[in-house]
Amino acid sequence: MSLPLAYFLTWACYGQRLHGDERGTVDREHNRRGSPMLAPDPRRVARERAVMNGPPVTLSAAMRAVVEDAIPQLCEERGWRLITQSVRTTHVHVVVNCRGSHSPERAMAQFNARLTRELRRADLAGEDQHLWAEHGSTRWINDYAGLYGAIAYVNDWQTGPNREMLEEHRRATRAHIESLKAWLREQGLPEDGSTVVVGESMEERHARVNPEVVRNEPRTE
């Protein structure tokens, strides 16, 4: 398998982007390459907020300065190519090439560990304080068009009019998707985008779409 041009890593501060947030999140069941983000779910947000171990974390100017210095230092030590980064008050973006030495999940874990260590060393975080969300977004960038898009997003689409246009585009896209799902339900068609075969029964479709599940089901003979 060829190596990606880069990883586009995004992780939020603790408590700032709980699963079910309308801006989109990932969890253990939605973290594979190409899988969609979780749909908005206010009830899940409320459940997760109720079990938080401390208040949400917002990065101060001093904390952001420490993080901005620590990211390139880690990349230099590991021999990674840092392409761009953006440290916000509630989340961090990094576009990086790890030379195939780490998966995006491991790279993100290393960033989180180093940033936590440096913030504690600077007396800007408590020893037992949760600083980062448990999961983040780990996107593979396999072509230059994707790389250009990631760089533009990190450098130019975080604040101001560009950000407002992006949010409006996202809201419109979510509305189109929900409208399509509703239409598919009315037609008796699957909402997951799987191919429909005319005349196929539900049992036949289940066997085609989920071959591994069907193969592992216990025999009833």
C-alpha cells in the first residue's frame, strides 16, 4: 500500500466537542477511512456532559503559545514533515507527513501526550486535568488536491467571512442529506446509500450488503 502524502489531524479540547455535536464528531464506530461523521444527537451530548471529569478546557493565549512551539519540536524529533498547523482556543489542526512511521491515531496520541507534558511543565495545566477529547479526526490525504484543500482549510477557513461561508455550506449540505434520507424512507429504499437491486428481497439484500455477518451467523439446521 502506498504511503499517504499527509495526515490531516484534528482534536478538540476536553469537553468542547462531545459526541453528537452538530458540528460533527467521530467515535470508535465512525473512525474508519471514508466513514461519515456522527449525526447531531442532543441527547448524547447531554449524557456525555453529565459524566465529564471536570469543566471544558479552553486554551488561553499562553497555552496556545506552548502548544504552537511543542508541535514542530515533536515533528523535528520524530523526523516528520510538519506542513501546517493551527492552534485554536478549543481545538488543534495539524497537517503532517509521518514518513510511514506511525498511523494517524498513534501520531495524534503522541501529539496529545507531548502537549500535555509541556503544558503541565509550564504550570498551565494540572497533573490530573483532562486536556483533550478522547478521539479526534484522522484523515488520510492521498493526492495534491486533498493536500491543497487541507492547507487552505487550516490556514484560511478558521475565522472571518470564509468561516461563515463554510458553516453556511455545511448547514445547507446537512439539510440536503436529511431531505434525501426522508425521500428514500418514503420510497422504501435504504438510507445508507447501498446499491439497490430491483426485485431483491430484504433477506437477499442483507446477505449481499453484510456478507461477513451472514457468513458468521450460527447454522440453524
